[in-house]
Amino acid sequence: MSDPTPHRRSLGQRVGLFAGPTAAAVFMAGPYFGAALDPANPDLNRMAAVAVLMAAWWMTEAVPLAVTALLPM
């Protein structure tokens, strides 16, 4: 029998759910503001954005770990 109460996220999970994509967007927008990791290699910024998103979601457990593991795909 399943639990009738819905799953409630903790404050840390809710913060991580929005902070992760926000931090990833900053890395993706870096070349447009002159803050790129390597201006000659935009793939590096994309990779860093995905890594930051994964780290934020993994540390806060905002989404299930299986979902976080599939992000690089």
C-alpha cells in the first residue's frame, strides 16, 4: 500500500532545484559577457555548465540520482 501523503521537498532540495540551472546558465552565457573559461573552445563552457548542474543536483538531491546521472546524455 502506498503512502497517501505526497513527497515534500526540503528547503535545500528546492534551492538546489533552481540554483543548479541558474548556475549552469551563467556558465553557458559566459562567452557573451567575456567571462568564458576558454573563448576559443565553447564546448568547454557547455561541459562546465552540465558539470555544475549535475553537482548542484547531486549535492542537494533535488532530483533522483538516476536523473542526475543521465544529464550528460
